[in-house]
Amino acid sequence: MEGDEMMKAQTIEEKQYLVRFNADTKSHLHVLDDNICLTKCPDKICTIFCPAAVYKWEDIRMHVGYEGCHECGSCRIGCPHENIRWEYPRGGHGIVFRLG
């Protein structure tokens, strides 16, 4: 097989499958005030712009599945109310990229 034939285009889902995580027991992502999400953010845009779909709105609060975070920092700058605190995971934890 030619090199170009071996390199098939991959969907984002296939590429995300190559990502592995060493999750910490402590979250590095924090929604500062659920009430701001409830009263001032009708679109809950963090549930849209996060490529790892870490943020899920359920009933009256935001659930954060930090274990699958890609550490891209989108939430750090994307929340129009600056209601998300993003920190790097503790040493040895977080995302682990695999080539493929």
C-alpha cells in the first residue's frame, strides 16, 4: 500500500478515541456559581464549545466531567460570565496523547 492510502482521513470522534486520560481524584475545573449558569446564561454555551463535552446542564446545576478534559482551555476563555475556573491538573494527571 502507498503511504497516502494508509493515512485515511479520520473523524474527530476517531481522533478523540486516541486520547487517554490519567484522571486525578480532584477536579481541575470548577463552576464558580451554579446560580449564574441558571439565571444569566440561558444558552449554557460551555455545553457547546467544549470539544470533550465535559459540561452537562442537568436540572439546576452544571455537572463537570473533568476526567475527560482535553485541557484546551476553551472554557477558561469561552464563558461569557467568567464563571469557570480552569487550572492545569496536578503533575502526572490529565490528558495523555497517543499518536496514530
